[in-house]
Amino acid sequence: MTNSTAVAHPNIALIKYWGKRDEALHLPTTTSLSMTLDVFPTETTVTLLDAGEDATTLNGAAAPGPFADKVSGFLDVVRTLAGDDRRARVDTVNSVPTAAGLASSASGFAALALAASNAYGLDLDRRALSRLARRGSGSASRSVFGGFAVWYRGEGTGAEGDLSSYAEPVDSALDAAMVVAVVDAREKTVSSRTAMRSTVATSPLYRPWVDSSALDLVAIRQALADGDLVTVGEIAESNALGMHATMLGARPPIRYLAPASVAVLDRVQQLRSDGIAAYATMDAGPNVKVLCARGDAADVDAALSEVAGVTSTRIARPGEGVQAR
Ligand code: PMV
């Protein structure tokens, strides 16, 4: 097949990926765990060309240079695997604001991994597909799967690390929702790649967070299997704020939290005081995602939409893994 389309959704980590031990292969320092959402899909079509150069569009217009370069770099990985050096046209439509800490790189590279591997005739199982998606953006490995997914750090570097670092689904008995509170949908000023590198190199708080993350992972898997929202939420919120603490400890400091993000965190705490189990998590941007029970999602959404500085909200539920169209 020379033309293939795939759709993927973002995922939001409850146990974060922050820091690489192998930059080239995107091998992480820690194992992470996430929920794939049912909103903000990315749809990507890859068409092989008989001549010319790679050409990438984003939302119907020529993609910015750095975006197109990342896509071509990823296609090189696929071309090497397939033994086929044809160039390709890549058309991507993102319904989530790009690069605003709303996981557009996760849905983007998961969709590209499936569309490109199908277009180039690779027949990859889901594990191999998650390893391939990882090469585009680490968190994309998890968007290959629906529901909750764990991405193993794996062991070693180079080929050994590449083989052992993949994602897979995890059991969950939670009836969960996630409310996304957008406070700023503009593109972030520091990329997660740069911020991770600087945190690992300079933050004295990084190692302790890595150590506590390993314990968080074991405990959250058990709580997910038990359907224990309170424990899942408490661990997720601590893990996320701990990640942001490692960045605040970097030199110079990196701060993604905006005043409105802090206002949302306060509101979430207030919801808990009012008896609603709601827990916040944040990524490489100022937007806040709030985990809660499905039955509480409308109330949480109403509360967050009234916080000063919140420009929009969206209720998400666990969504599907990447699919061919
Ligand atoms: O996959 P990247 O390079 O966009 O890194 C994303 C890292 C976080 O979103 C901050 C955390 C995570 O695990 O998704």
C-alpha cells in the first residue's frame, strides 16, 4: 500500500516521563503510565512519492520547518526498517493545539507511526509499533494503546534499550474521566526535550524524584486494578507536582505553571474539601488535567470553567489506541 491513514489520541501521564538516558533512541530514565483520551484526535495520512522530497502539511498548510524536519527524521527510521528509501507526503490534522502541553506530539507520532509503517509495508505488532512511535516522541509509545498504558523504561542503551522499552495496556477497574482545563493554548516557549535535558543535567531534585517514581508506579498499578480512585489520584498529583519541582530546581529554573494553573490547583483542592475526588496533573505547559470519577465530571468541569484565566474546558474519557482508517 502506498497511501495509509491513521488516527490517534493524546494520552496524559499519571506517572510522568521526564528525562532520557539515551537521547537518540528516546530511552527514558523512568517507567511511566498514562490514560489515553477520547478527545483531541490527530489524523495523519502518509502517501509514498515516486520522486521529490518529503512534504509535510499541518492542518492544511505547509508545516513549519522544525515540525517537518522531525517528521522527516522519523520517516528515515521507518525507511531504514522497511529498506525503502522513497520520500513521502505527510498530511496531519491535529484537533488539539500543537505543542501546548496537551500531548499533541503523543497523538501525532502514534498516528504517524501506524500510517507510515502501513504505507511502507511494515507489518508491526502493537509492541513493535509502540517502540517505533517512541522514536518520534517518547510519550507517543503510550498512545498506541487505549485506556491505561504503561511504558517500560527497559534496560541498557542502544539496541538492547530499544528492544526493551515499549508500552503495553494495564488493567484498570476505574470508571474515570479527565477534565482538561486550558489556560493557554499557545505554543510553549521551552520544548520538553530541552527542559528534560536541563533538568537531568542540573536539578539536585531530579534523582529523588526518579527514586520515588519507581515506588509510585508499583502503588498506582495496584490502585488502578483495585479501582481505587483516591489512591490513583493522590499518587498522580504528587508525581506530577514532583516532576514540576525537579524543573523548578533546575539551573536556570524551568517553570511551566502560570498563575491560572495555580488557581486551578487551588480549585481542585477545594473540590476535594467539598467531597469530590478530583486530582490534578500537568505536563510541559500551563494547562491542567483533572482526574475524577465519570459521575463527577460535569461538576468538576463546571467548577474549573469558572476559574479566572481558564479559557476552555473539555471532558475526556478513556479513549482508543491508534487505529488505521
Ligand atoms: O514525549 P515528549 O517528549 O513530548 O515528553 C512529554 C513529557 C510529559 O508530557 C511532560 C510527561 C509524559 O509522560 O507525558
